Amino acid sequence: MAKAEAIAIDAGGREVRLSNPRKLYFAEAEAAVSKRDLAEYYV
């Protein structure tokens, strides 16, 4: 089994690693939000 894709984003000068950035949160909502979308919103 392959490891899930991971990315790193800059958060206030620190590198934050996100595992599985495509994971959907609030999938039932009108516009599904991914883990990456949520992290970028707060940064």
C-alpha cells in the first residue's frame, strides 16, 4: 500500500506538514471542503 500524499504549507514562518490533504471535511455541504482548503483558510 502506498503512503498518502503529504504537503507542507507555511504558517507564520513555520512549516506545517499536512498528511492526506485531499481528505474531505464537510462533504455533505454544498461545496465540499478539503483538509488543505481548511488549513489554507486559517493561515
